[in-house]
Amino acid sequence: MILMVWQLAVTIASGTLAGVTDGKMPLIAKVATSVSKTAAALSRAAGRGDGSVIGGWIGLKIDPDLLAHLSSGRAVALVSGTNGKTTTTRLTAAAVGVLGRVATNSYGANMPTGHTSALAKEGHTPFAVLETDEHYLAQVIDATRPKVVALLNLSRDQLDRAKEVAMMAQLWKTKLAGHPEIRVVANADDPMVVWAASGSPQVTWFSAGQRWHDDSFVCPESGHPIERAQGEWWCTGCPLRRPRPSWVVEDEGVIDPRGDWHLVKLQLPGRVNIGNAATALAVAAEFGVRPIEALPRLSRVTSIAGRYAQVDRDGRNIRLLLAKNPASWLEAFDMADQAPTLLSINARDPDGLDTSWLWDVDFSPLRTRPVLITGDRAYDLAVRLQVNQVPFRHVLSFDEALRSVPPGRLEVIANYTAFQDIRAELDRVN
Amino acid sequence: MSTEALRIVWIYPDLLSTYGDRGNLLILAHRAAARGIPVETYEVRSDQQMPSTADIYLIGGGEDGPQALASQRLITDGGLHRAVNQGASVLAICAGYQLLGHSFFAKGAKCAGLGLLDLSSDRGVTRAVGELRGDVDARLGLPPLTGFENHGGRTHVGAHAAPLARVTAGVGNDGQTEGAWAGKILGTYSHGPALARNPAIADLLLRWSTGADRLAPLDDSWADRLRGERLAAAGAV
Ligand SMILES: [Zn+2]
């Protein structure tokens, strides 16, 4: 497939080169950009996904510096962290959109290939907001020379492949310390993030809360225990402690650095998303956008690559929530209504092959809701729920789940490939 | 036992805790409570003194640095040694299993272990990642072991300990045997919540520490289905 797209793309590119790229780009970058866009379009036309990766992959094969070429002349914001980056990127792009056109990787394709595709596809835009996989942040900083980098949180994700949390924070810290020109927007509630940002001269702190503490019991600087009380945290062995945030979530709104409170009306559920909105407002403010200008745009964002999407089927209103690691499961329970809830767990390659993390999640918030379970690894979940004293029923398919609940809301919480499976059943909702 | 609660200690969760290690604590507490046995659980951090009067000690997996630090602190503290001498039971997982032996390798250096099990560990050429299955030492009277392993170590069991199981899929200690046991101490490379797939090992620890010959059966139909699925998956790989 890739080879076929490639040959077609090269053939077509020669005819479509003019007019699609920036005049200042080197010729190789122009060719690469054009081929990249064509390949993405062909991939979509061939029904092979949304084309958001393959185009960039081919473009970078032709010109390894393509991402740097495509980024130059744009004011770029990168959004990174373990959780919430897809949603925060979408909200930030909406907020920065007050100023002009924004290129963004809205399908969650968050590695350099996805960035390249997104920038090539949008043509020249004054702004770009790019969700960035935490492992690639250093590399993408080098390529895109961002004006702003937003650091959301760091917690364990996919044990059998990911780097240790502290090691990731160290990589961030080293890279950011070498780029004092970057304005960092960082979560004051996550000790790992604060430490990673601590070498930067220009940091704006926001408070979006931290539900998951298990990966930051120990200070990354000194190795001493971290204590927490009344929303503050501090190291017991060195000066690292929670900085005073200038953007703070309060009630259903956000307090800005001047002390003004703004009501945040979102179509996305949960307090977590108000935190994501606060982050988006803080990043947009670095570009000169005022909250009062951005908020109407935030309220128009509905679903994000199927996340939070609502689908009506057979009298059931189905809502999809993605939860891919312990921290995001806790957030999903917060976002979901008190309604019948289907949990689906797989352990395929993109999920990580190991299901041990199920034991790090406290499922007790679900005790008051009718719970259904499904997925490749439903039995692992069954044993976990039994010990957690959460009653449940096992179903063999999504259809069986639908038939098992009364008309009304059905919340679906699934990990990565299980989420994609259900999304496919619902005809790739967006 | 009688009126006193069963005390379970999770050793150094700040140092030795990978995904799901907490599960073993939850499962033991759940299975004891389901039999009407009162339970108290304690999470003892590495800056705290290790109590020597608990009944069951759990020690989990972790990275090289924390593993070496945990071993040093436990040797200096002495609480776990005293507890074992007084008849406490121990379940040790992965890095925790290695540090119960005479020595292990962390960050390329040989480190002293606690010497509570007659074994020593070094580095394998490749990392063992995947489903693990084995037939358990017949003297323990347990069904086959199933687990997920993820470790780079290889372990050599000495004459004063016995392998926990003979490997039928996966690597374990060396591709032949898996884990070790002696007295009331049991170690395994089945990482994380090993007891979720092996409730019979949880009950063995509970019998060791209560002195009961047998425990009332529980509804393990979901655990049995999980075991069936994972034992078959290990065979298929
Ligand atoms: Zn410190």
C-alpha cells in the first residue's frame, strides 16, 4: 500500500506543485510538501484511515528537514503530557483561532509525521498548535522552534514500553533549559512537570489539579518524599514546591492572572475539561488572546477524534470516553454521568500487552452505576472489579451491551484499541 | 490468631511499585475478609522503620536504582529478617524476589541481597517479556502458575531453596524453572498483581499465616476463566 501511494504521489506531485507551497521553501521541501499532501489525500481516498500519518511519513522520507521548513514563519505552540493533550490541543487551537488561521493535528497523530502532515495540509498559516507525544517533545522543539510549550502532566503509561516518568521529566528539563526563548506554560499541581519546567526563565503556571499521585511520591530533584496538603505540595528534602499559579480553576470557571473569574461553558464533560480549558486560555494568552475573546470559541468545541462523541442508536444515547492509563481512568469516572456504563479493555500492541495497571485504578466510583464489561481482556477486569466490590455483567459484544441497557444514556469507557473498535462499530464518529 | 487481626505489610511502595503491585495487597485483604478474618494493612515507606510483628510481607517490582536502595535499607533496618525468624510469610515479585537472594545485579553492579532465600541473580542476554506458565512444586499442592513476566534477570536457585515451578511457557528463572520458595517465603517473576491469576497462592499465604489447614472456598469463577484464558494464551505463543 505504502509503495503504491508513493508511486502515485510522485507522479501526481509533479503536476500539482505550483501554488501549494510557500515561495521561500527550498525546492526539495516543496516537492516533499506536495507529495505529502497528495499521499494523504490518496490514503483517505483508498479508505486507509484519515491520511494524517502516511503523508508526513512520505514527506519526511524525501526531506528530513521538512517539519522545520514547514514550521518556519509560523508562531507554534506545542502541547505535551501524558493525558489531556488531544483535548487541550483542540481547545488551544480554537482559542488561538481568534487571531487567524491555525494549523493543528486534530486526529491525535502526535509524532513528527503527524505534525508534518498537518502543516503541509493547511498550507501557510500564521499559527500552529501541535499535540506532541511526550517522547518526541525534545525532537519536535528542535524542528519547530515553538514560541510556547505547554506541559500538562506526567504519569505512568504503557509500562512495557515507556520510559520511567522521572527519566521523561529529565529529558524535558534538559531540552527546555537549552531554549530560554521558549515560553513554558506548565501545571503547578504536578511535581514532575514543575521540576521539568524549573530550568526555564519564562514559565506561566496554571493549576488544573492532579488526580493521580502515585508517580510523584518521590522528589525527582532530591529523592525525598513529597508531602501534600490543602492543594499544596512540597519536597521534604529540598526547595522544590508548588509554585503559585496564575491561572486557576475555580467552580465552573477559571481565574486569570489579573484575578478575574470567567465562567467556562463547554460541551465537553467534567472538571478535567475545565482544567484543559484553563490551559488553553493560558497558552492563547501567550499569543495575546484575551479569555473573553477565546471563551465563545471554546464553548463550540464538541467531540475530539471521537472522544466525548455522542451517538444515538436504538433509543440509546451513547457517549464515548477514552481512558488509556490509570490517571485517565480516574478522569473518565469523573466525566461520566451516573448512568449504565460499559467498560472495554484490550491488551494489543498499542495498549501495552500487560493489564496489571487495572489494579492501580480504584473503580469504586462505579459501584452506584450499572456496569457492563467487554473486550479482549474482560476477564482481567472481572477479577479486578470483584475484588473492588463493583457489581458487573459481562457481555460478548457492543450490540449485546446496547440491548442490555434501557433507553437513555450509555457511557462507554474504553482503552485505546477497544475505543477504536467501538468507534468503528459506530461508523467512525468524529 | 483468633481475635487478633491478620497484619499485612506492603514493603516500600515508594521504591518498589510497578504497575499493579498494589493488587496483591488488595487480593489478600479481600480473600481474608471474605472468610471473616479481620485484616489490617500497612504501607511502609522506605523512610519508616520496618515492623517485625506483621504476618504477611509483600515486596514488589521496580527499577534498578530503587531495587538497590531498598535492599540496602532492608539490610540496615533488620525488621524483615526478625519477622521471618518469627515465622512471618513473604511474597516477593520480580525485583523484590531478586533482592531476597544473596546477590543481584543493578545498574551493572553486583549488589548484596537479604539472603532470605538461597539464590542469586544476574543479567540475561535478552529481556523476558510475555506470558509465563509453569507446573508448581507438587509439595505445595497448587494448580499451574500463570503470570506475565517482564524482567532482564536470570536467577540461580541454591540447595536450600526449591524452584516454585517448572516452566512450561516463558522464561522465569532461566527457561527451566520459575521462582523459588523455602519455609514460608515465596518469590516469583510473575510481575505485578500475580495473585489475581493465582488465587491459590493467596490462599496458601493465608493458610501459612493463620495456621488453618483449609479455608472456606470462595467464588473464583472469574479467576478460573481468566486462568483458563491466560494458560491457553501462554501455550499458543
Ligand atoms: Zn526535593
